[in-house]
Amino acid sequence: MLSLFGTDQIHGWATRLHRLQQNPFVVFGAAVGAILFATLIRWAIGGLVQDRIPFTTYYPAIVVATLLGGFWLGMLASMLSAVLAWGLFMHPVLDGAQITSLIAFILVCILLVGAVAALNSAVELLLVEIDSRRKAQIGLGQLASVVETSDDAIITKDLNGIITSWNKGAERVFGYEASEVIGKPVGLLIPPDRPDEEPSILERLRKGQRIEHYETVRLRKDGKFIDISLSVSPLRDAADKIIGASKIARDITERKRALAQQEMLVREMSHRVKNAFTVVNGILAISARYSKPQSLVQDMRDRLAALARAHDLTRPGLLAFEWSNRPTTIHALIEAIFAPYVNAGSLNGLERVCVTGPDLPIQQQSLTGLALLLYELATNAVKCGSLSVPSGNVQIDLSVTNGSFQLEWKERGGPKLTQKPNHEGFGTSLVNRIVVDQFGGEVSYDWELDGLIVRLDVPSERLVGVDDEVVLNSESV
């Protein structure tokens, strides 16, 4: 029946019937009208059938009464029909055949009323079932829409770890199309160094346990690792048997990176506080070495003011230059970083900081990182490197080759380096993280006897903007 007429059509008929049953005037009016109409038809054909079949025309009326009013109204209609047929179409004194006919009519009416009443109840149950299915379909449709449009990866798998569904969010997070992974083991998303992770999850699922907000690492189609927050829930069938699991994975790579950067900045702040007195001591030594007694105080003020400006360069949001009306270039940045430490005077005719190579404009988003990097190298040179002695100097060579920006930092004339440091300090760690994580480049260190050499190799599009009018000649600070 459902396949013949369709659920919507049956629902419409059942709904209209239910509305009619709620109106007593319609119910009783239809019952009485049907009985009168049956009586009229029997009277109209009386000349043809004489006193035979006195009850036949009343059966449809009894069906209508029962369908609209239920079992008891159907029985009442049956009794009324029997009385009318007996009084109008049968002899007052019944013979054996007529008595048998009347009894048969009553028995048939009881069966008919019972059947129609049962059908009525079935229609009500059908209406409830159709409403339930409609609500369930609407709910499933809404749920499917939420799953499909979610930014989170939502995946289902069976108890063997085979992927059974894959939403658009999963495509964005992991890079695979649904057709590429459905029917394949979920292990293709798990890094090789975590072989025991998925069996452990499946074992907990078989016990009916839920896993909430489990932070782990997964492998994208392009081979990159991403940090995710994973929630896993068991899937059950109608018999409450666990048949699989649903996974919700949220990409937290950027959040983890932000937390790491925040931690790095906090450590860098602590590092700076500890270095403050050392740096000021170095500035005092430089000022005492080159300044005349009468100008010592003013030189100290100038250098401390320059140091404050250099600090401003390494704080996000406070990258203000006196020359902000023109693009910030790498030479200008180096000049601002080294201003507190260098002096116009020099020994052996050598300038303390020499910069060679193109004066490239720096991208705004890279300015803070590059300032932090140069500031760290400069303060280390002042504390224990080539700028800690009068004869020392720093040579900085800049170049751009095949889309790659190179910077070579070479310290000469400082204390001899007899051995490589046996551990990585915070300054070195800070430089590494900026170059590798922020700029996507590489950094190397050569601890030569004559001084430290640091080489940076960074994709130029991540750091500088190449300008046709850039100054390509050497410049000294």
C-alpha cells in the first residue's frame, strides 16, 4: 500500500479522516445520512427485489458510521438499520427464513463493525508511524546538513577500523576526497610512529567507552603532520549493539602554534629581563671607551634611547619608525638594532658593523620576527661575541638568489672560540624557531676560531619584497 500510493498521499488521507472524526456533528450527521440514504435506495428498488435482501443496502452506511464514529456508533447504526429494514421491508410476523436473515445480518454487522474499527485503529497507528518517520527524516536531514557543513572532520568507521563515511570537513582537514578513503582503513591517517594508538581506541570502543578531546597528531594526504583534538563515540544499532564509531577531529595546529609562540614570547621576555643589566653594562663599557668625560652622560642617554627604540622594533604592534613615511628596509632595521652598541670611532680603520647587499623592503608581517632575530644576534655579540671587545666587528652580507633570501652574519676580531657550546641556549632556540617556523627557512652555525658565522636561507616571498628601485650597493652602518 505504501509503495502503491506513497507515504505522503496516505498521510494526507489519514489526516483528513482524523479531522472528520474530531467533529461530532460531522460524525453523527454522516451516520444518520448514510442510513437514510440506504433506506431510500432499498425503497427505490423494492419493486424489483420485493421482500428479498432487505439489509444489503445498509452495509455501506454501517461502514461509514463505524469509520467515523468507532465501534459503538457502528453497533448503534447496525441496530437502527435492522429495525428500519424489519419495519419497512419485512412482514411484521417473521417466518423462519426472515428470522435467519435478521440474525445473519446482525452477525455480519458485528464482524463488519469489528473489522472497520480495527482498520480505524490501524489508520491511527499508521498516522502516528508516518509522523514519527517524517520527524525522524527531518531530524536526519538536519543532522546530515550539520555534518556536511561542519568545519570539523566527522568520520564513521566500523569495529575493524574501516572508514564508512567522510564529510566535507574531513576533506578540508586531511586533504582526501571521500571516494579516496571510504572502504579503506583509518590507519592511513595515523603517523608511522603511533602504531598502537588506533588498536587502543578500538579496544575502548568495544567496551562502550567514549573518548573526549584527545589531542594527537595525524597525517594529511600531502604528507604534512597536523595537530588535532579528537572525540570518539561508539555507534550502536537498533539492538543497542556496538557496530562502529564516529570520530570528530578538529584541526588545532594553529592553536598549538599560537600557544607555542606565546610560550616563546614569555620565555623571551624573561630572557630579556635577565639580559637587561648585561646589555646596559656593555653600553656603559662602549660609552666609557669612546666618550669624553664631559659627554659621557649624554652619550649614555643617547645609547639607552636607541636601545629603547630597538626594543620597540621587537614588540608586535609597536613597530614605529621616525621614517615611517617610507617602507622599512632591511638596512634601516639593522641600523636601528645596532644603534645602541656601535660608535663612529673604530680601530684599525675598520667599521664595527658592515652591511653589504641589496637594501630590500621588509614585509610587514615579517618585520617583528626579523627584528627579534637580529636583536638576539646583536645582544649576544655585545655580551660575549665580537662587539664585546674594542677590536671586534660584525659583517652582514645580504643576497637574493633564485627566490631565496640569504643572510650571512660573520663576527671577527672578538674573543677566540675554542669550542662549540655544549647546549642550545634560549637565544639560539629563538633564532631557530623564527627562521624555521615563521619564515619556513633554514639556519646554520659555524663556530670558527676567529668568530661565529650564522647563515640564514629563507624563501624571499616570506620575508622581503623585491623592488626594482632597491639600492643594490653596499652600505655601512
